[in-house]
Amino acid sequence: MKIRSNIGILVVINMLILSSCYHSEPVYSFKQSSGGVMVGSSCYYLAQVREYRNPKGISRFPDGGQTKEIRQIFGLFRTDSISKITILAARFRDVYGWPVRYKTRLEKNGSVIVIGIVNINLPDSINGIYLYNIDSGRILKYSDKETLPALSKTGSRIAYCSNDILSVEDYSGKTSAARYPLDITPVFISWGNENEIFLFCSDPFRVMKLDLKTGKAVSSDMRYISNYYQELGVADLKDIVEIATPGLRKLLDDQ
């Protein structure tokens, strides 16, 4: 009985120590992706809302300590620049290490927003290509490919690179239109006109132009564009979101 009593005391002591390792008051954060798109007066972008507790005391050593996750939301958000209202447009599963562990790219045409998400450190089930229907508000996972896709300016064609193969498909029926083997591995791609795609390459930084009729890639005079050539960059998003940051606790409570 004495041994059991001592064990019980140790358990209680450990629980008290662990509970005292973190501040009781929760902290909230709202971290956006590096790019987004505008649809009318609405700005669409990826973001994570977190509720967590900061470490204190000995838990802060040697590197500041790890925060204690309470809950989070990760998804596609929409901020209206006129009404200054921010809402969650579509929810994804939780992510960890956002945003530094992920590269993302958003692009739009007249009817959908395409989203590419890639965890650059680890295999991740969230990796892939997503299509968000602007009118219906529905989102679907189009592919598990770890790549940053591009949309044609008109029609319903999508292009992406995987394993040195550039694929062009009709996303409305998910039918393959063409496959183009490449001698280079682009960091990302972007549609030029309906018959050409720009390949943004590194080491060294340069831009190649792929002719979809001939399948040949040649050098172009286009300069390399940072941040995956997205419509809105970090500074643009900051300016828009700062005036319409949602109530983070309420946003979490509503989900």
C-alpha cells in the first residue's frame, strides 16, 4: 500500500510540474501563405489559426521551449476588401510547422482557384493539388502530386510537373491532354498563351519556354519571378488582411 501511495504522489507531482510549464493564458496567431489571388473585391489565401500556450520557467531552455498546441484551423480564407470581413472558405486538415515547412501556390481563372501544397521536409497527406469552385464554394483534391500547378488563362486546362514530366489535363473531366518529358526540373510553371508554358528554373535562375505544339523547350528573355509568380505577394496580403483580421477565438469556436 505504501508503494502505491508513493507512486500516486509522484504522479500528482509530475502532473503539477507539467501543468506549471506553460502559461495559463492562451495565445492566438493568424499566419498567412506567401501568396493569394483576388476575385472581385475578395482576396483568397491559405492561413492557419492557432490557439496555444507559451512555455515558461525551465521549459523555456535551452532554445525558448516548445509551445503547447490547444487547437487550430488550416484552410483557404477569404477577406473582402470592402466589407473588411474575413471568413474560412474551405477547411483542410491540420498542419504543423506552417508556414516554413510548406511551399504553396494559388492561381485562378474565371471559375476556379487552383492550390498547390507541398511539405518540403516530410511526406504529408495534405500534399497535392486542390480545386476550389468560386461559385459553389466547394473544394476537391484533384491530385496527390507534390507540385505547384498552373491554370490556362481560358478554358479548363491545368498543367503541373512531376518526375520531369509536364502534364497538361482538362480538369473538368480529369482527362489527359498531353505529356511532355523535360530535361530540366522547374521550380514552378506558369501559362503564357494557350500554346506555351513558362518553366521557371533554378541553378542558375532562368526561364525556359515550352511550345505545346512541338514539345520543345527553348530559352526565353523573361526574367525569373520570385514567390512562384503569384498574383498577390506577402506585402499585398499583409495590407489587405491587417484591416480585416478576424476574431481568432470566435473563429475557432465556430468550427
